[in-house]
Amino acid sequence: MITRRDLLKTGAALFAGGAVSAAFRPATAAEKASAATRPPLPAPAGVSYAPVVTLNGWTLPWKMEGGVKVFHLVAEPVKREFAPGMIVNCWGYNGSTPGPTIECVEGDRVRILVTNKLPEHTSIHWHGIFLPNGMDGVGGLTQPQIQPGETYVYEFTLRQNGTFMYHPHADEMVQMALGMMGMFIVHPRTPEHPKIDRDYCFILHNFAVHAGTATPDPSVMTDFNMWAFNSRVFPGIDPLVARTGDRVRIRIANLSMHEHPIHIHGTAFEVTGTDAGWIAPSARYKETTLLVPVGNIRVGEFVADAPGDWALHCHKSHHTMNAMGHEVPNMIGVKHDDIARRIRKLVPGYMAMGETGMAEHAAHTAMGHMKLPENTLPMMTGEGPFGPIEMGGMFTVVKVRDAQPPGDYTDPGWYEHPKGTVAWKLEGDIPVPVRQDFKPTPEEDTDQQARSG
Amino acid sequence: MSARRSLTRILVVLTLPLLGACANLPGDRVQGEVAQTVSARVSRPVDWNAGVPEDRAVRQAVRAMLADELSLDEAIAIALVNNREMRARLARAQVARADLIRAGLLDNPVFGLSLLRDDAGTESELSLFEDFLNVVTLSARKKLAATDLERTRLEVAQSALDLIAEVKRAWYALVADRQAIELFVQVTDATEAAAELARRQYQAGNLSLREQALQQSFHAQSSLEAARAEAAFNADREKLNRLLGLWGEDTAWRLPDRLPDVPDRLPPAPQLENKAVDQRLDLAAQRAEVEAVHLALHYTKQTRWLSAFGIGFTVKRDPDGGTARGPELELGLPLFDRGQARIARLEAQLREAESRYAQLAIDVRAEVREAMGRLAAAHDSVRHYREAILPLAERVVEETLKFYNGMLVGVYELLAAKQAQINAARDYIGVWREFWTAWADLERAAGAALAIPAAAGDATSTQSPAARPEDQGQHQHGDSQ
Ligand SMILES: [Cu+2]
């Protein structure tokens, strides 16, 4: 018989023992796949292209069997470090999310083995690729679901070249919410003109990893808090590196629930492709902000003619933040130091925030003055050569250097600006600026008057 | 046996009825005996000989105890000398004794002793009585009277124990009230800060009137609750004033900040039920009643041939619940009554008294078990608060602060978490108080004070974080090796 005393004891024991869940322990060696950008695989003999570089990812090696390129994908749970300080319980392929990039050449015959090590069935759809209907990977519609432990074989010939994706078409909401996706790059068989020097790819995605948790919440539809390039968030995203004068291609896929205007500084994209292939040269256009629709791909190209550290980011400002609350009381302009002192008596460690903006908050978290929930990144963070960068999410840097060796993708460090080319602080008298003073119209509404009075 | 001694005795016996009226002196034997009985059971000196509350020395002693913080021991000491109802009960016992002396049923202790000091023994005294009254009847009546006085004495002593238990309960309640008020004040601080913040947010154009009114209503509500707590405290304070017999300027005493620490362990209580049956004074009083009736029956059987003298034992139960009991002497004519009816009556009375005694013993055992159960449950609850509920509530605040730091939640949620923690602390005070109330009840049920096992330092502080969960493991997430 369980007595009340036993129950009370159990309650206490549960509390004592339940402090650290397995979700928050560091990944073991087996679970860890480095999230660093891996060097690309060289193009095979007989074709010439710039091999694609998967940002914070890697390219899947293949074997040749009887004239067929054989790849093997394993769908499985993985741990992914989104940025230092945050490890997420994801699902992915071959140890990572996104899965490794499949890179082929137009005309290749490919055979892709898909082993399911997930706890539920799955399937793979080859987004944008024209293939026999039975290879389209829509579970239930074009094939049976791949049950856990089973391996299915997909085999088709690549009749296009361009930028594609793969992702599950089974319990899609959950499996994609947990990070199952990968890129599928098909190069043209004949060399391109103008020649591409560096070819980057990444997938835009959103995750709902609620503060203090580690597993993405698949039930969230719009209120995501992790805005990722290849399942990494700033400051965890590697830079895109180029040598001055390189023609750089960036292939950006979007598997998130939102569209993302990806803005590049210092140059402009020439929009050259979608998930349906290349745009005719006559139809290409330029813009500095490449809007990538949901479930789509945009390819932008530019010549990296200006050395420097150029930001590349989503232009929705909330998408360059990490975890934050969206119902936090607005304290802008609310003086409350005295109230904060009173609250501090009740809750030691409390700090007033938001009165002058939120940069102060970023500084506090950066300096470690304020503890955050476990496994939770600061809302805005990152330290540059001149101070706090105050970003998160979909933000990284295109680093263009005169001396970057061809084929070298390693981070060259911060840009050293030529003398006199950095904005400077004006010393001495500040000239009188032209300005317009606010004057209310006579029919000011009564509420406003009440507030000012 | 000398003639001279006999003469002396005669004088004594004749004098007795005259002296009985002046036998109620300070330091009376009843008062001393009751004091001794109570003292033995509460492990504290009890002295009623010092005087009545109106005496200067007593007033000074009471005032001295009221000057600083009023400890529980001081409250009990004051109640024992200062509670007028207690005084009235003592006086009633003295009246009972005086009545018995006056009726010649008890020796006058003062004179009886002084005379005996001069004489060789008591046999001659008895023989003297034989000359006047029937030896059997008188000694029976004396024994009966002594037994009955013993019962009164026990009842008064029990009422002193009841008073002590009541003072304890009232004192614990009051200190608990006081601790709760501090927490109500904290909640009011929190809601006031929130309301003020909302007001400024509104003025800055950042909050609607609707949301501002919401925060203000929280504050209005918590202010009312704080006022209610204050009123409860004042009412409980008056209860203690009554028990302590205090009025006027004597009511301005102060209280300690907090209840005594709850011991880590419960007192070992083996055989507490049996001990209670031995120790409980109301049970002993009932036992005395059984003995009295038994004696009455015994003597009645012995003297049934002497029907002129009947010995009885009367219990009158008033409609208002009070009882009047006592031995009685009957004088009758032995024409029809050969004593059978009296014996039958006494036999029935004996069965009644024995049944009541047995039921009371069963009640006492049940009371002890119930109080022990409540004490154990309260002890468990206190531990559960200390080990789980309070640290968890504190943890919620700590974690909410982290969410606040991350701009994930706002200050109002943080203050709400703090309020929940304060409310948990308030509930904790409730079980803390219940522990000591159950302790007082157990002592009352067991009929004697229990030794408190050594307490564990500050473990009962309302703010005390027990084992901090953080200490059990460092979580590192940033490591990507
Ligand atoms: Cu975006």
C-alpha cells in the first residue's frame, strides 16, 4: 500500500533526482557530427565545375557501381549544435541536419539507398527533380512508407541541371520540423560561362526550440524562435569566403514556414536560378535582397569585387534574433530604476531592461551578468572587431579577401580596413542639423492629452 | 492511654467546626498539590503560592515577562498565575476542601499537625472519635471525602493543563499570523511595484488603460488580503490576551519573529498510549470517582445492619453539563429499609463510573493516536515543504528570472512567480503551525510534556533553499568537441 508519507517522499526524491534531464547533457562522441563547413568533394574526372560548398555541412561521397552513382542516406535522430551553447535534438541524415548534400552531374544515373533508423516510417521526395512517378517519394501515394529498419532504393537518371532538395514526404510536419532536409545539386555537363569560382548552398529553416528546451516543437506553425541557415544560427554560422574577383554563386533553399528576404551587403545578387533550373540570361535581374519563397530555391550570383566583411542576412529583423519573447512588456521610455530597486529586494538579481532599448540587454548577456535558461542562446549576440554585433538567427558574413587562395574556404579572420576607410567619430563641435519639431494637430485625441497631462 | 490526652482530643474535635471556616489560607494544601501535579507534567515550576494577580510581586513578575518578546514559556507562566478562570478553579477547589473540613470530614491540617507533634500516635485519636461517632462510618466518610477531594484536585490540575495547551495553540497561531503578515506585505510590495510600473508604462504610451487597470486590480486585491491578515492577527492577539488575563497597558507586548524550528525527527514515543492512560489527570479523576463509589459500596455493605447511617455517593449532572458529586451521609429509620436499595443503587453507580472510566480510557488512547498521526502528518508536510515545495517554488523564480533575463518573459510574469513562491511560503507557515498545534494537542492527549529532539539549525526558514538542484550537475551545452 502506498501511504501519503511514501508519496511525499517520492515527490521529494523526484525533485532531487530530476534536475538534469538527458536532453541537456552534452552530445557524446558518437552523436556529434561537426557543424563546421567541410571542404567540397572535387569534381570527378571528365567534368569541370566548381564543387558546391555546403555551409556548415558536407557533401555525401558516392561509389560507382556499373555506371551508376550509388549514394546511401540514413534517416536518423541526430544532435545538432545550433551555435555554441545550444544543442538540439533533431532528426536528419547520416548524423547531421541538414543531411549531406548530394552532388551530381546532369545525365548521371543515380541509385540512392535510404535506410530508415527513425522511430517511425519515412520516405524521401526529390524536390524539383524530374523522374519516374514511382521515384517521387510521396509515402502512400507513389510508394509504401519506409518502415523503421527498412532500406529502400531510389534509382533515376538526372535529366536536368540546377538546384534541388530532398526531404521526407511522410509525417512531413514532424520530420521537417525536426530538421530532415538536404540539398541536391546537379551541375551542367558542359562548363558554365561565366565560370563559377565558388558555389555555396544552404537551406533556410525555422525551428521552435522553446527557451530552456532542446527538442523542436513540431506543433508550432508560425511562432518559431530559431531562424537557421543549414540548422545553424548566428553566431554559429560560418562565413562565406571568396577571393577578390571570384564569381560567387549562392544557392538558397527555403524549407521553413516563412519567406525570407536574404540581403547581401556590398554587392548585388544577379538572380540566376530557381528550383526549376536556370533563368534565361535575358530574364535575369539584380537585387540586393533575394526573396526566397517557402518551398522554393533562389540562386544568386555576384562578383566579389570589394574586399571586406559583408553582412549576409535575412532582412526580417526578428529573423536575425535568437530566442526571444513576443509578449514582453514594452519598456521603451519607461523610467523605472526606483521600481527596479524595490523589485530587486523581492527578487535579487533582477535588472531593469528595455527602458533605453535592448542593446543594454545584449551587453549584459554578453558579459555574463545575466543567466539565461539552459540551452538557450541570447536574443542578440556576437562580438565583432569593433564591438557587439547584436544579431542572431539568419546572419552571417561574406568575407572577400585579395589574398584568399583559390579553393581555400577557411575563415581569414576580421577584415583589416585600409586607413581612412572606416567611419570615424567626430570630435569637437557638432554642426546644427536640420530637423523638424513635432507639433500635434489641434484635434488631439483625449487619451493622448490625458497621457501627456 | 491517659485521661489528660483524651481531654485534649475532645477539645480538638469540638473546636474543628469553628476553625474550619478559617482554613482557607494562602499556600493552601490543595493549591500546592495541584501545582505539584501540574508541574510534574509540564516540566516547569508552577507556583500559585506567590499570590494572586492583584499582588504587587505577581504583577511585577508578569510585567517583567511582558517587557521583552513574549516567549511561549512566559506566556504559559503568565496564564497560570494571571488567568482569572484558573484562579477561580483553584479557589473552587479550596472551597471544596474548606467545606469538607467544616463538615468534619477532613482534618484541619494546621491544628491537627500541631497537636500530633505533641502526641505519641494516632490510635488514641481514633479511639476518641469512637466515643462520639461510629468508627466505621466516620472513617468511611473521611476516606470518601479524601477521595473526592483528590478528584477535585485532579480536575483542577487537568484544567491547568488544558489552559497550557490552549495558550500554546493561541501563541503558535499568533506567531504564525505574524509571519504570514510579513509575507502578505511582500506580496503587496510586489503588486504595488507592478501597478506602479503599469502606470508609468501607460504614461509612456506603452500600455493600454485596460492592462493598467488589470495590474492595479491585482494590487487592490492583495492590499485587501493583507488587511484581512492583519485583522486575523489582531483577533488572535485578543484571544491570547484573554487567556493571559491581560488588559489595559499590559496588552502592549511584542512577539518573536518566527515559530520555533521544527525538529528533524519526531520525539520517540513508545508506549505513549499506555503512558497517557497513566498520566492523564481527567482519567485519574474518573478513576478516583470509581474508587469513591467503590468505597461507598464497600462501607454500605459493611454497615447495612446499621441502617441509621447510610453512606452514598452522588453524582448530579446539571442540564448545562456541569457535574456536582460528593459523598453523602444518610440518616434513616431502619423500619423497612434493610439497605438493599442503597446497595443496588451504588452497584449501578459503580457500573456507570467504571463504564465512563473505560470509555474515557478508550478516548484517551484514540486521542493520543490521532494527535500522533496529525503530528507525523504535519512533520511530513513540513519536510515536504522544506525539501520539495519551497525549493521548487524558489527554483521557478530563479528560472523565471533567467527567462526574464533572456527577454523571454516580462517583469509581470517574474513578479507573479515571486508571488507564487510567497504563497507557498505562507502555506508552509500553515503546516509549520499545524505541527506545533498537533504537538500541543499530543501533549494534552498524553497528559504530559514531550521532550523536543534537537532542532536542525535554520532548516525551517521560509526562505531556506534546501539542496540546490544546480549543485547536482553542471550542464554544458556549448561544447562541440
Ligand atoms: Cu527571414
